[in-house]
Amino acid sequence: MSPTTLPAGLEHGHVTFLGAGPGDPGLLTLRAVEALANADVLVAEHEVLDVIRAHARQGVAVLSTDAGPSSDSYPGTAAPQLAVVDAASTTAAVPSVRDAAHLVMEAARGGRRVVRAVSGDPGLDAYAAEEMLACAAAGVPFEVVPGIATAVGVPAYAGVPLRDAQGADVRFVDARTASERCWMEVGASDGTVVVSTTLDSVAAAAGELVAAGRKPDTPMTVTVAGTTTRQRTWTATLGTIAQTLKQAKVLPSPDGGRPVIAVVGERSAAAQRDQLSWFESKPLFGWKVLVPRTKEQAASLSDQLRSYGAVPHEVPTIAVEPPRTPQQMERAVKGLVTGRYEWIAFTSVNAVKAVREKFEEYGLDARAFAGIKVAAVGEQTATALVAFGVKPDLVPSGEQSAAGLLEDWPPYDPVFDPIDRVFLPRADIATETLVAGLIELGWEVDDVTAYRTVRASPPPVETREAIKGGGFDAVLFTSSSTVRNLVGIAGKPHNVTVIACIGPATAKTAEEHGLRVDVMAPEPSVHRLAEALADFGLRRRAAALEAGDAVTRPSERRPGARRRRTT
């Protein structure tokens, strides 16, 4: 695919130079998200594409550079090569185009809305400035959407404010292009210096500052992979930073050429980083957590884990299939329309999906629920109903489970309830708790198999190896079936992996499979399970700090584990 064969958009093209920030996707601006949603073509470096791709519309054409940084940290480096990537993110070709401006303008001239995304902020990117000038000279309209500059965003995530109450001067230096005069100027000042450099050049930059007049005992912080869950920061001085990095065993390293942000200065708050390090001190910072659910099912749980600093990895352990005999489901859906039921109770998102698909098959929509009371077992199921156009009448006020739903379910009253029947669409392996409870409350129940759950296909080889080899720091088991199915399709988690279970029954199943249960939720809720894992991580971190040990992830404790990654 080439720019000239991309689908046409507007009559006259347009280019948006967009700052994608320093790495955390959450730092994209609202204006950036809007521009990405309307783009026909994305042009960006691979690492930037990882940040912006989720906000692009389906079918957008992606053109990715395959070499050479184009960030605000390194203006003046060699121009990047470009690779054309299709919407499925697989490389299709590497054209012999060295000038990104030419590619951007060619796509824009074809009537496309082009987003040229760069790391950090476009105003600090030398290539972006050149491309803007080229667009202006060619009469191609463009706009600029600023982003958070790497040199500003990374210190904020490292807990290193750049200015104090006295308003210290702040200087920014690119160590790769800085002249001797530049070093002399920043060395002569007493302000804060933010240095963009590489891990293996940090000591040399520190030496330049000392030679220019800065005291060797001036505080210094060095941060790699800033604003991502791979971030790591070291605190030292200009005179000790080389030894600090050596003791941390990060140099020499094949990753030594990766970019870092160093902050130097008496008033840069480096001395207070223990109190200000809000990001790296999150309870599950950098933990790779296995969530045995699909991405759709795990959305809110994964978001919660990310808020604790974890990196969730969803692996479905079950697959959902239609019932073997659809007649029962068909009769029940027709009964909804003819007024057979007073209530319909949804106990899972999959149940909502199964009913919705059957509705679409019959040409029905949410209006078919008119006059019927709707119950949802929890917030996730309720959200799925709202997306369907149905606002549930009953959601448990307490525990989000069948037992919690029964706590709030009204008993059948022949005076107020003209119909005594409940439609319960659910999985083939569901427990009888809700059915028995409703019958006890006086209701008749049509217990209908809406879908079947079967064991999912095995995950990719690298995921299976990570599970068995201790590559995951924790795994969340939300039911006994997730334990059995995960072990069945991927193998038993390594003994260094923290095992967290939603309740006693799940914990018992895990132990029967030879797993040591480390964490158990105080109540059967996936969100309370995530909270319990975060509490475990917090206690583990506190114990390490109290003992004077380095804070490490569980996976780093396994025999033969590599030292902590810094990129």
C-alpha cells in the first residue's frame, strides 16, 4: 500500500502535527484524541504508534518509521527511514523514502487527513519543524496539537519538581548536540538543568557539568523509560552517578544507548524524591499481572490494575458458544414479547450478549423489554445492558453476585405482580443459587441455557512460557473454572508467581492443582480481589524498604531471572 492508493477523504488534504507525550497514553490531550479519531493516515515512530493507535478509527492507514528516533530529546539526529504498515499493524513494505515531509505531503495532497505524531511535543522536534516548513512552502494546510514534552513529563513522573518556591532557573540541554559553550553556560548557573542523554552517556554529561563549574556533590536523578510502567529512577550526585549505575548493574548493557532524562540541581527536589516519588511507589508498579479473561470482560479490572501501576495481560480461558439446542432460548425470547415474564435476570455480560444476538436475529431491539423488570447481577452486566439501551431496574446494593441479587430481590406478591414468572438466561454450567433463591421467594423460574462455556484455545507460545517460567508477577483467579482451564491450556504458574483468588472455593481448586495461594479477596468481587493484590504489593514493598532491600517484582526473584530491565 502506498499513499497514492489510500482511500480519498477531503477534497483538500490536511496535516496535524501532534505531540504524543513522553510515553504514557493517558497523557494525550483531548484535542489529540479528536484529531486521531478523524485521521485517514497516521505517520509516526513505532513507539509512538503504541501510544496513539487505540484512538485511531478502524481502517486508518499507518505509516511507521523503522529506524531513528524523532523525539524532542534528540533534534539533529539522522533522518528516519519509513515503513508502510497496514491497519492490522503488519509491515507491508519499506519504501526508499528518507524525507518524512515528502510522505506526509503526498498523503495530504491525495485529500487525506494526515496525523504526523511525534514523541513529546512537536515544537521541540527538529524534524517536525522542517516538515511544517515544507508543508507551508507547498501550500499544504496544517495545524499543531501540542503534547507534553519529555523533558518536562518525565521528571514529573519521577517525583522531581523542576522549580521550587524561590523560582529557580531551569535550563534544558540535549547532551548529544550541546556545544562546549552550552555546557559552560549551564555549569556557571545555579539553576536546575534537565539533560536529555542516553544511559551510557550519563557519566560523561555529569563530567561536563563538573568541568564547567558545578560541584560534584550536586544532586542528580536519572530516569529511564519515563512515564511508562518500565520507568526506573536513580538518585545520586554528579560525582557518584557513574558508581551508582555500576552498582545497579545497568551498565554496561546493550540497552545503554536508550534515552534518559537527568535532572541536576540543588533545588530540583532530588533530595526529597523519597517523599515525592508517586509513580514508581505504586503498590504494583511494573508488575505483569495475568488476568484470565477476555479484554472485553476484563476492561474495568484491567483499568483498576493499571491504576496500581500494574501491566495487565488478558488471557481468555473460556470461549462462549451457542447452546446445542436453541429452541428453549427461542421460546423464551418470544415469551418476552408476548408478556410471559414479569422479570428477566442477567447474571453475566455474556447473557446480555446472547439475548441481544437473539433479538437481532428476530429484528427486535430494546423496546421489547417494555413492561418487563430487568435485573443485573453487577455493574459490568448493568453497563452492558445500558449499551443495549436498557436501564436495569435492580442491581445489588451490596455484594455483586447471585447471593447479593437475592438479598435485594422482592418476594412475589400476587397483588402487585400480575405475572409470577422470571426469565433467567445463563451459562450451561451456572450454579443453582439464584434459581433456588427465586423459587423460595415465590417466583416461577424459566432457567434457560443462553450460551455454553468451553475451554478456550491455548494462548501463544511466549505467553505459555511466561506462565510456566515465572514471567508473570501475579495471576488473578476469578473462579474455579479459570484455575482448571488456565492450567489445562497453558500449564501451572511458576512458584514465584503470586496467586490471588476471589474466594475460598477458587482457592481450594488452586491448592488442589498444586498452587500456593497468597492473596484472597475479602468478598467475592473482582475489584476487591484487585484491591487485595494491591494491599499485598504494598506490604511487600514496605517490608523490603524496612529491611533495606531493593524493591523488586516477584518475577525478578526466580532463579536465573535477568536483572531488572531498564527500557
